Amino acid sequence: MIYFDAGTNKKVFTYVFLILIIVTIACAQNAWPAPKPVPRIQIIPMPYHQASFQRDGVEITRYHFGPNLARPFLFPVIGPSGRSLTRMGHPHDPESHSHHNSVWISHNDVNGINFWSDQGNGKIRHKRIVKFEDGAERASMLTENLWQTDKGRVVLFEIRRITVLPLPDLEWLMIIDLEFKADNIDVMLGKTPFGVVGVRMAKTIGVNDGGGTIRNSEGGVNEKEVLWKRAKWVDYCGPITNEKFEGITLFDHPDNPNFPTYFHVRNDGWMGASLTYDGPRTIQPNKPLHLRYGLYIHSHRKTHEIIQAKWKQFTETKFDSTN
């Protein structure tokens, strides 16, 4: 038989107690699940029918889809400096150009109905958000819209996916995927320069107001050489602060039916990709029309070679566009 004196018993008790504490702490730590990575790019639902696209917790654009709007739109569109490179409305004619909603999708003639102007007889109504997706490399939201007459008759069904991809130096790329569906009858997108993508630049970036510059993929410069010309892309760049130039390049995609498209671009600060400038286009039932456009939000006055490389990156970006 082994006997322990009081001192020895005290030491044994202390050792056992310490071991129990260590085991308890280890078990407690193992009981918590390992944390998942926090997505770098997130979409945060906001009040009043808005959704904020954020990079590392800082907003870079916001989608507006309220029930009283004539159409959904994106505003602001934040450049690397932290300022919006787009604006709402024409700086010198805000009433008749109230439809210039920063970045928007619309068309002037859908079966003879004007969805372009706020005074037109057609409205693009948000139906529902299908899903949000956050991630380290991109974030996207998938929505459904109804193109309706002022009497509520649905003319066209739309599925829209907006995807944001971060680029180095606080630049980023927005990809807009569209699917237009007819129901029981053909839907005619009439011949017009107005539609389907419009971008209203910030006042200081405009050629007239800020001394900015328009360039296209074919070497054209400013309205005289870019308006109604086919191109892969058009870039609008100008001063956003007294020290910094920033801009947006609007990309057309090779899979779009009229690629390279005609661009509607003005020195007063707006640009658009004209899907039906060269003639009408029919959407037949069970034959949806798929379109993809890109916006490259960038710093500095980029060289032609850099923009061309970004356009190529855009064309090679692969993911399911509508689900």
C-alpha cells in the first residue's frame, strides 16, 4: 500500500485540476465550427426596394427597383476615387430627360409602345428578386421584370442578371445579362437608336461640361467620329476631381445579334448601345432573345490597348447568365 502525505496530495490535486481545465478548454474550442470565409463582394438588401453591391463593405453601386419607378436602374456607379461616375438626368435639360437614370435598360419601341421616355405609355415593372449571390470573385442578383402598357397589359417578359466583378486598383466590371421572352405573339423591337442600354455620365466627365473624351474601339474620338458608328466598345472618360480622371467603357458582346453594335453617344455626357438602330428585331414565342453588355469602371485615361484587353476579358468571362 502506498501512502501520500498532505503535501503530495495537494500537488496531485493541483495537477489533476489543471489537466481538467486544459481538457475543458480544448473541448470547448473544438465544439465551435470553423468560421467560413466572408465574401469580398456582397449584395446587401436595403429599405425602399434597393440592393447595395459592396466590395469589402464599401458600396460600389445600388440597384433601384421600386414599384413606382418607370424602370429599374443602377445609381450611383462609384469609381476608384469614391465618387459616382454617373448621374440622374441631363444637367441642362432635367425635365425632358428625366428618364436618364444613371445606368438603365429600356427601349423606345416595343410593339409600338414607348418604354424609353417617362412620358411614354410603357413601364418596366419589377416582378421579383429570384436570388442574390455573394462571393470572393463576384456577386450577382437575378431578377424578373414585366414590360407593361399603362393599362397593365404585359408586352414582354424579362429576366435580368447583374454581376459585379472586382478588378485591381479599385476598378471593377459590371456585366448585365438580359433575356427577353414573348408570350403568345411575336414582339417587335422597332427600328430606333434608343435602347437597350443607356449610361448618363457625371457632368464633369462630359465633353462639353468637363472636357472629357469619348473614344471607341475603331479609333474614333468624340461625338463627330463615334455617333452611329459600329464598335466593340465606347469609352467615356473625364475629370471626376481636380486631380483625377476616371471613366466607364460600355462593352458590346460578340454573341449579341448585331455585334458590333451602333453606339448612340453625345458630347453632352451620355452613351448607349443601340440594338435596333439598323433595323427592327422580332422576338418569337419560345425563342428568347439573349443579350450581354459590360461596363468597365476605371481610373485614369486608359490606353486603347488596356481597354481592348479588358474587353477581351469581358468576352471570355463564362457563367450561366440567367440562373
